[in-house]
Amino acid sequence: MKDFAITNIKNLVGVWEQAPTKPLRGDELSHLPQLANSWLAVQDGLIAEYGQGVLPDIYNELPHIDAQGGHVLPCFVDSHTHIVYATSREQEFVARIKGQTYEEIAANGGGILNSAKRVTEASEEELFHSAFERLLLCVNQGTGAIEIKSGYGLSTESELKMLRVIKRLKNVSPIPIKATFLGAHAFPMEFKNNQQAYIDIIINEMLPQIAENNLADYIDVFCDRGFFDVAQTCQILRAGAQYGLKGKIHGNELGLTGGVQAAVAENALSVDHLEHTSEEEIILLANSSTIGTLLPSTAFFLGIPYPNARGLIGGGAAVCLASDFNPGSSPSGRMSFVISLACIKMKMTPAEAINAATVNAAFALELQDSLGTITKGKLAKLIITKPISSLEFLPYNFGGDIIEKVL
């Protein structure tokens, strides 16, 4: 349905006559404009007009959706996921309960290497159908745009297979998808003692074929302890840039390991995780265009420190929120729970968290011109909530299902 009107809206949330041209920072992040007792008209799939009171006669011929006193807000933008994978990893979940760390599991061939083995064994068709089910689950939970990474292939054949699956998902998805090449997710066991040889494969084998077949929008590297160091990360990002792939980095999940420094030096679009930051990292991000993507459900699931959201926001860094939906460290794409965790564990206000999951997250995928706010001309990717007392009820009611309809 491309033409419709929504009436009886208690609050229209994220209303910007002129959408922000840069990610919100500092005090700006707490500014979440709302329009009470309102209506919204959509034509040809785009937000056409909105206002307060009674729907104008000019829009009466449109099919009506009665919000029944619910809130309407922009769909969430999930800028960091790994939803193309073969099998779940609940055995590792149990191992962590019994005391093993994420790094110990990875060192013994679990974690990313476990998923890589399963992806190699799975057919492209199997990967596509299971990922499509996860994609629809995310959409039904309010996600209106999503990023999907490769990185469970770790060989030219399997990385290309994953990226072809993501390209197929793009063709059938009801929401925009951005594809990220993450061949530098881990070192395969056979390259444990010859890391440069695997980096050479990424640069000389994988990247040319990815570019030739237009399989990726971005390139990512896991820059952290036990994975890729800063020099290796910069080498890979620079190679990707030669093929027009903007950089993203998994950084500082396991320690102060230089991920932020590498991201800023290479002008990466975002640096994601940031469970560990010092004043140096905060200052660097505050003085850069790189967005800090915070993944609180990963910290929740792994039992590791949460990102210092208050320090980052107070220091002037641009931050967004994402789910990190993956089989090993965040097996959920429910963005409303991510927002709840951001409030409960990272002390973000509801307004800050919602802006971080909509406005700023759209910038992290370069979709700010079409998503993230209620602005005329933007895509009508919208959430209608059930009747709730206030918008703050969304993060307060953690784990609850307050979404009535996703458009």
C-alpha cells in the first residue's frame, strides 16, 4: 500500500520540517520533536504531509489507518548485523555459562570459526532462506533498514557466497539493505602463523571479484585483541577504498586495541562496539566524522562492559545504536530491546536512545536522506505502537511487544 493516511495519532514522533544534515551530538541527541493529536498522509510510498487535529478533506479519499491513540515513529535503522549464517551456537552459550570466555572459545576453533565452518558446508539456497526469515523477523519488530555483513566465510568461495545471498536479499527485501564485506572477521586456522597470506587473499582475490560483481557497499575489519591489529586493519581498509568501499570497523570490544584510532585515521564511516573507550578515544571521535555504533545487546549477552554512552555523548561524539544480530554474541534483532538496554544499562534517555536508533543510525548507513525522521519526502517506513501512556513506555516495558503495526 503506497497511498494511505494515518489518523488518531496520540504523538507523531521524530518530526523534523528540515531533517538534520549531520548526526546529532551532545545535547542535540535529546531533542526528539513530537506532534500531539496528529495525522499523517502518505502518497507513492513517501511522507506527503502531516498535521494536528482532523485529517484535511484533500486526503479523505486515501485508505485510512486508525492509530487508535498509538504513537507513530520512524522505523528503526539497524546498522550492524550478521544475519546470514548457517546454524545457531547455543552450545557456546552454555560454555560461557560454565566459565569459558568469548576469547577462549574462539581460540579453540569456536566462535567465528565455528560459524565459518557451517557456512562453508551450507548451500547458498539454505543460507538465503534462513536469512530471509530473520530479515522478516527484524522487519516485523520495527526495523526499516538494515546492514548485513559477510564474515562467516573466511575463504574466497564462501565470502562470495555470503555476499551473493545478501544481494539476493536486497532484491526481495521490503526494506533497504546495505551489504558489508567482512572477510577480515578472523584468521582461518590454516593462516594462524601466516596472517599476511590471508590478508593477501582478501586484497588480491576477494576484493576484485566483489567489486566486479557489485556485491558490497562497505568493507569492515575486526580490529581487536586476537584478531586484526591496527596496521593490518589500515592495510585492508585502504585496499577496499581503492574499490570504492567505505570503511567500517569492529573496534574496542575486547580492550583498548586501537580500533578508534584506525577508524579515525582511515575516515571510516563508523566504528562499532566500543565496549572499551578512554578519554583519548572520546576526543578522537568527537573531532571526527566517524560514528560510534553501540551494541548493548552484545554486552548483555556476553556479560562484558557496556559502552560508555554518557561519556561519548557528553564528549561530543556521534553515536548510534544497532543490534549486532548474530549467532554467537547477540542472537536477537529486536531493536526495541536494544533501546531498553541503552536506557537501563548505558543511562541514555529514551529520547537519546530513539534518536540513536533512527536519525543517527540512518547516517551510519548513509540513508539519512530517505529514513530516520518524519520529514516530507522521506520513505514511509513507520511504526504504529499500541496505545501507550507515553513514548518513554517503549524502553520502560523492556521485552514487551508494544508495536501494533509496521508499515
